[in-house]
Amino acid sequence: MMHLQRPILKTALRFLVSGAFNTGVTLLLYWLLLHFLHYQWAYLASYCSGVLLSYLLNTRYVFRARHTWLRLATFPLIYLTVYALGALALRLSVGYLKVPEAFAPLLSIAVTLPVSFLLTRALLRPDRHPESR
């Protein structure tokens, strides 16, 4: 049983490492954009950039999946759901919990991380029987 859990643990670890890198890049961009844009627009722009970086990291490093046009087209659709959830968490954090705008995305990340992993894993999981195609 333990040998069956190792691949998912390794994948989850790679997901966390790439996610931490992506989060750092995205947060830096968000903080930079805060100087020029309203916090929701800064979040949108940095989030979209993060989705593209996430696709590259997840296909090449985390899940080691093949790049396909269908996956590329579907990936942002999955993250629209994650974005909506994150934007709601951001609004509640800033508007109701009075979390400073610069730190509110951290709460958003905590809410969206598990959803992001499950949806990304479902999309990028390698084919179980590639020889049947």
C-alpha cells in the first residue's frame, strides 16, 4: 500500500515546490502592480501570469505530462474556477476581515491550493493505457 502512495506524495511535493515558486513570482508581480492598479486589477493581471507559468511548471515538472492543445485550452478554464474562489476570498479578506491588501492574497492561496491541485491533477494525469490509443 505504501508503494502506491509514493508517486502521489512525490507529485504533491513537486506541486508544492513549483507552486511556491509560482506564488513567489505572482506575489512579486502583484505587489509591483499595486503601485499602478487597484488591488483587484493587480490580482487579475498577476493571476493570469501565474496561470501561464503554472501550466508550464505543471506539465513539465510536476505531472510530466505531454503538452496538448486541449490541455492548454482547458487549463485556464479550470483556473477560472480557482480565480473566482480566490477573488471571493480576497474580497472577504479585505472587505470584511480588514486584512491589508498586500497580504490578503495569502488567505486566497490557502483557500485555493487544494482545489488547484485536484483539478490540475485530474487534467494532467498521464494516460493510464497509452498503448490503447
